[in-house]
Amino acid sequence: MAKKDNIQVVALACSDCGRHNYHTRRNKANSRSKLALRRHCRWCDKHTVHKES
Ligand SMILES: [Zn+2]
């Protein structure tokens, strides 16, 4: 079983409109840099870069 201490829930915010559209879990031990993922934003109605906030 993985250590819970290393799992962190983060919000992903659209870089265009700034709304928080997604939540994801990340492993602090494996990824130290900030996340930036391309996801569909329902508010912009297109794929935008979503950044960890
Ligand atoms: Zn957006």
C-alpha cells in the first residue's frame, strides 16, 4: 500500500478563465514540479492548459 503522506489532492485551474475544473491526486515524492495538463474547459468550451493551483 502506498503511503498516504505522499498523496496530495490538487485543484487544476484553467489558464484562460482561471476557473477550477478538475481535481487530481499527485504523488509528492514522484513529482515536485507544478502540474500543467491540457484538459477541456467547459467554460471556455475548448482545450486549455490547466495548472495546479
Ligand atoms: Zn477556461
